[in-house]
Amino acid sequence: MEQRLQRLEQRQQDLERQLQQKDAEIQDLKRQQGSPQSAAPRPQSGVQPDGTSQASAPAQPSQGASSAAAAASVATAGSAAATKAGAVPAAPAGSTDPQDAPLPQAEQSDSGSATPPRERWGTYTDNLGFKVANTDKGDMNVAIYSYVRYLNQLASDPTYTYASTGQTTSIDRRQEIQILKVQIKFLGWLLSPNFRYFLYAWSSNANQGLGAQVVLAGNLNYTFSKYLTLSGGITSLPGVRSTEGNFPFWLNVDNRMMCDEFMRPSYTSGVWAKGDLAPGLRYQVMLGNNLSTLGVSSAQLNPHLDTLATALVWMPTTHEFGLGFGDFENHQEVATRFALHYTHSTEDKQSQPNTDAFENTQIRLSDGAVVFTPNLFGPGISVEELRYQMSDLDAALKYRGMALEGEYYWRKLDQFEGPGTTGLRNLYDRGFQLQASMMAIQQKLQLYTAGSRIAGEYGNPYDFRIGVNFFPWNNRVFRWNTQAMYLYKSPVGYTSLTYNVGSTGWIFNTDFEMAL
């Protein structure tokens, strides 16, 4: 009997040592997790975990074995929790090797105890946003575009005189800070990877209270092959390079050169096709309702349905040209691009957006006068309908962070309808823009300069600008753009642009842009 008691006492001592060892391991794991809370005290002989008394007689083997198993289970759970939390030993003293740095510690609760880190899920792709659904029936990405702008127009002239009428008007020069645009995009595929959707909400906060200040729009697309994708909905007419679908990858933030803004078509509802004809040769063609549908109701549209815009783009040397303007991609071979665009549309004054409407592309003379203004061409003459035709040729090259990009425009207005328009001659306007840029620090700092000019029948306005882009995270998701521009008698402008109709003088803006 005495020998049996001795064996039991020896076994209890062994279990005591095992429990102490497990307690030490748990304490060590908690210290690695940064927890100030110490481990719960181990029950001593004769005391239960709930504080009740235990007989002073030696523990039975079954009780001791259960205690050891429980301790081992706690230690295993603690080890697993520490592994999940990313706990690792602290870096050796004096170490500067990044590989020696500890991983992020477990989060602390309000009571100071260690809690597991938040679970992370989903994926992120630059400029396509966050994937929030991924199933065998389809997927969805959510992306956000926005920017904050400081604008100062106070150094420009306060008045402007129209060459066509001799009328002098005051210019509302602004100095303001705006979160100018917010776009929330939902994009992905449904039922088949070939069937894709792109839906968005888009606000122009500088146009608060005006028509189309908030736009809900989008389009649906089906890809049959690399040669053909058919789409329907709202998109930009591909009449110039900046409306081919490369927004927001421009040298400046959401404001085009003056000539491009004057000549271009805008967003409309319609159907379109695009694809590759051969390596490095692609096309776009769109049939739409009018030159600019934003802010225009269906009741205002004319029944012609003849707004047509086309683009043929050839990239002979590398068969690609990167995203938009400037060589952020740092091409190691000379990348070249040549493109021809053509736009045709029958427009009337009802199908034109209001003067300050979002993305306004009203047809104007080269002095800024809206062509549908009554008596613009003389007493009793009022243009109510016309044909707009515009051809555009662009050429560009990129090499090792440098880019030179130019565009030439030719616009014709004819087939005037309305009182007194018989015998009204055709109107022609020509223009060009040239942009040069270089990455002073690759994927970090970009410098650029640009200019444009219009040769019109009611004036020859021009602009030039210099600017800098800073990319803090070496990508195009976020940038800080700062630029100064000089304009002479701008024939175009509205509240969401950096300049107004008639602007002459210096204008400064700086923008913080986010394009998830």
C-alpha cells in the first residue's frame, strides 16, 4: 500500500512539472502577443479551478491525467491562436535586417487583452478596385474615383467681349476648394465571362443645383472574339483621343486642353462596337442619340439618330501604347501611335445641354458664342438645326519615360435650318494641341508642358500650361497634380472646368486625385 502511495505521489509530481512547463509556454506566447494580462494561475494541490476545496489526499491518477490533458489542450490552442495572430519572437537587439522585424501583433481589446486580428478577404487591383463577389455565376468589383481641387482664377481678366456680337460680359472668377467629382463604379461579368457590365454613379459637385449634377449610367458588353465586342448604354463618343476611354490617365486632372474641349463630342446613349483588326490595329465605332446626352431628356432629342463617331488606331512598333497620356509605363522600346477619328451629327438647340450642364459640349463659335443664339448672325437669323462634322488626327510616341503627343482638328458646321438661315455660309474651324512630358523620377515625379490653338472665323484663341504630377505610392491610384495655365480668349468653359468662356490670363489649380 505504501509503495502504491509513493507511485501516486511521484506521478502527481510529474504532472505538476508538466503543468508548470505548459504554463511557462502560455506565458511566453502571451508576451509575444504583447498582452499585458498574465496567464490564469494554475490550480494548486488541494484547490479546484472554481475555488472550491479539494481533499488533501493524494490526487487520483485519473484526475491528474485529466489536468495534464487540459493544460496541453490550452497550450495547443494558445499556440494556434498565436500562429494565426502572426506572433513571432522579437527582433534581436540592434538588428537592422527587415527580415528580423516582428510581424504585426494581435489587436488589443478595450480591456487590454489580445484578440485575433480582423479577418481579411477579397482582392484589390489598381484602377479596377476591390473584388466583393466572385462566384461561378459572375463577379463584381467596386471602384471609386474622386479628387479634391483648389482653383484660383483671380489673376485672369474680369470681363470678356464677344467678337461676333461686340457684347461685353462679366466673368465669374472663382477661388474655391471642391471635392469636385465622385464616381462609384460597379463592374464585372454575369453568367458568362464574355458578358460584362459597367454601372456607375457620377456626381459633379461644382454643378450643385444644376441639371445632371448626379448621373446614374453605365453600359452592357458582350465579347464575341478579340475582333468584336458589342455594347450598349452610355459612353463617350470616340471622336478624339481623350474620349476613346482613357480617362483619367491624362497629364492633368480632369481638364482637357482648350482646343480639345472646344472640338470634342461628349457622352451619349447608343450602341457601339470595338475590336482588333490585326496586331496593333484596333477600331471603335458608335451610333448615338446626340453629341451630349447628359442633362438632355428624351423629349428634347431630334428623331434623326445619326450621331456617328469612329476611331481607327494603329500602334506599329510595340502593338500597344500604355494607358493614356505620358509614359508612366517607361517603354524601353519606342512606342508609336497614329489614329484617325471622325464624328458626324445633326444637332438642334433642343438636343444641346444647358450652358453650365455637366460635361457641357455645346457647339460654339471660336469666340465662345453658342451657335443657336437668336440673332447671332444678324437680325432675324436664328439657327435651329445644323450638321456638325469633325475630323481628328493624332500621333504620339513614348520612350523611357518621355512622351510627345500631338493632335490636329478640323470642324465644319453646315446645313443650317431656321428663320433667315437661307444663304448662311458654312463655318470652318481648325486647331491643334501638343503635349510633352517626362518622368523625372520613374513612377514618382512627372513634368509636363502643353499648348493648343484654334484658328477660327471669330477669333484665334490659345492656351499653354506647365505642370507636375507626384505619385506617392509609385502607381496611378493616387497622385498630386499642380499646374499653371495661361489662356487667351477661351471659347469654351463651364463650372466643372478650370476655366470659363472668355478666360484670358493665368489660372492656377492643384488636385489630389484618387482612382481606385
